[in-house]
Amino acid sequence: MEGVINVRLETITLRISDLLPTLDDDGHEQFICELFGNRSIDDLENNEPIYQNSEPAVSRDELHTLAERIIGYTDYSIERAKMVVKNVLNTIPKRLDDLIDYTSEARLSDFKEDARLFLMAHFENNNSLETLEQIELAFRNLPDDMVSMFCNTQMHKSRAISDDMIEGCTERQKVLYRACNYYLNHRLGFHKNSMWLAYCINSNNFGCADGWIHRDGLLCSLTHYGFKDDEAVVNLIMSSMDFLEQYFTKQSEVFEGEESDQSIQYCKDGGMYIDVMLNAMEYLVKRKQLINDTENSEYKQIKDLLMLHKHLFSDIQFLKYMTHLLAFDEYTGFIKEQFELIKKIANKDYGPEGPPEDLYFFLDAWNFIVFDEVVETGIMLSPTFVRSKYHGPSLLQFSSVVLDLMKSNRLDQQLEDMVKGYFENYLFLLVNDNSHTHFLFNEILEVSLKAKDFFENHHVVRVMSLLGHEASQKALKKFY
């Protein structure tokens, strides 16, 4: 974060006042300049904040570097300095393993001591184990029921810690502190917590219908841990494959038995695991495009395990599975089962609350099937729309066709509204979905600039700019 600009200084200054109450206004300014490595606070101010600079995702090394810059304000305690930096900037982990810095030294010491005592009580003397890595290796030799016994005890213990007992001045830092309890158990091989982490940090579990970042540039308050790491989600699933196989086998038995509170919860958790694996499949389809990953062995293993237990799928889960599968294989049309499920979902009565958010994409797909029946487009419009979620050339092709139709004045008001929704809403949600990878950002920028005279799409480019996409930053200054 050397030479960083565009910081929300007012919010940061208020946090400094809470954490370092002895500093006056000049002290606040000096602290901020030292933290960001700037000579003058004027270099930090700008009307358009960059999201990464306002609430940055930092690695362990980056957090340590920032803490060293202001260690003089914390009596040269590096742990205290890290706590101040995390709260002043309201940082989030850059990757899952960076989450370890969001617990306290005291909590981590207690966890390691409890693990040592547990191993001593049930097995040979392991008093020499000092690091988390050494304890992690020792737990790999334990049967699953022993790991579950210890980790469940730790979860009960962590729940006894109230928010008032967690040092910090932002809600997110307190949430991340609690998330680290799941992470510690995951490190010891407690796969239920591994899958819960995977659920909370995958891209499809963020925010609300307005997106992970709202149109005013503020982070949605419904973002769980506040960071995404889809690569870690894949790794969490891969480390839990035996657990998932056993769980789905047991779920199949429960699924066919009599309904009870236990069976309902078992199927609910199993449904969540399936959702996480489907989200991982989607990410791996996109990764194939991003890095030309032709091997993608993780994709095959996740796909095959899901196929073995497809009888547990809901309709929407089966539709997602088929859609990811066809996208990975670069199939350009619909297959019969896929079409029939889209039709079934589109014609269902969802009552006054409306359909769940994860159906909107497929409802849009159905609308473009109808669109194609009304207006000759020259392409298979709906399958191209579906592929545009995974494939840059398809996004460019679809956008070009519907924008040309808009310019031709051949569309009635309902069809014009559909095209408007695509450019103003759907592309905005795509940006949010891929906020951490910038997947499709170049294509979204290209089509947004072509459509800017027809639609109010400033927010689409602005959020890509806020997320650090350099081409969007330049376009925002030049065209909007």
C-alpha cells in the first residue's frame, strides 16, 4: 500500500480516535501519513475512493509491514500494532490462510494448549508440539470422531466469547475473529468447519440483489466474512472429498427414511454442501477461460462426486450442474433436460415473495427464449446469453446483437426493458460476481462504452474502477 491514494480519511480518523485516544489532530495526521508511507496527507485525498484502498485486502506479510510502520504508537508491540492497523483500515484477508491473523495471540495460545492437552490425555505425550503446523500434523493421525470431539468442544468454547470481549472497533473485525475459530478447526481436519468456510467465502454467497458492492460504491452489509477466495474453496472441497462422500451416502439413507428434525437438518446441510460444490464448478469453468486450464483435475473430481449423488439435487441444483457442465465443454446450445428445467422454473408460481435470487439468471434465460421467438436475431439468443456468464466472446456477441436491435427501433417497450436490464443490471451483477478476479471486466467495459449513450450504465464502469480495473479507471475519467 505504498503511496496509496483515495482513502476515506474521515472514517479512518474516527477509528484512530477510538484506538489511540491520546492523539490530537496533528497526531492523527502524522499517524495516517506514516501508515500509508506518504509525506503529506493531501496526497491521500480524492473525491473518488478506490475500494481496495478504503478497506484493503491484505496478506500476512502486507499486514506485518503496515504494522511495523506504526509500531511506535503501540509501545513496540507487533500484535497490538496489527490490531490497530486491522481496525483503522478495517482490513480483510487477501486469502483464506491470511485469516489466522484475525484471532488474538491469547486465543491462539489457548487453542494450541487445549490441543496439546487433548493429545496428551488420549495418546502418547505430545508436550513438545509448539506450532500450529506441528499440532496439525499430529491431528492427521487421529480418527475422525476424536477430531470432531475436540473441535466441537472448541466451537462451544469460542461461542462463550462475547463481542464485548473481542478487541476492536468495527463489526467486520469481530466477525473475522469468530471466523478464525472455524479456520483453526479446519486446520486440524474438522471438515464440517472446512465446508462452512467454503460456503462463506465463495463468490456466489455474497451480498444481496444489489451486489457485493452497491451502486453507491459501499460494501454490502450482508457479506459474511467480507472476502472471497474461490481457489481456497476448491482446496477446501478437495481436502474434504472423503467426508463429502460419506455424508452424501448417509444423506441418501436419511433421504429415503422417515422425516424427523435430524433428517431435515441433515438434508439441509447436505444441500449446502452441494451448493458449495456447484459454486466451485462455476469458478473452475471460469478459471479454464482465465488461465487456459485444460487439465482441471479438481473440476472432474467434483463433477464426478456430484453425479454419483445427483438424486439429492433440487431442480435448481440440477439445472446449475448441467449449465456448468455444458459451459465447461463449450457446448453452444441447450440440451433437452436443461431447456425443460428452465421452462419449469420460469412457469412456477413463487407467490408474493417472488423467486429466490439464484433463479434470476435462469428466468432471464427464459425471457430471452421468448425474445428470440418475437424478433429474428440471427443467433441462438438465450444459449448465447447463458454462455456469456462464462465466455468473453459470447458476452461480446450477445451484447452486440441486442444493442443493434435497440438502435434499430424494432423492439417494443417490453423487449427494450429487457435489453436495458441486461446492460444496467445484469452486467453490474457480473462485475460483482467476479470482483476479485476481474473475469470478463475487459469485455464488460467494451460493451458498456458502446451502450453508454442508450443506457444509464455509469455505475457498471464506476464499480470496476473502484475494484482497481485500470482500463475502467481511465474510461471513467474520459467518457463519463
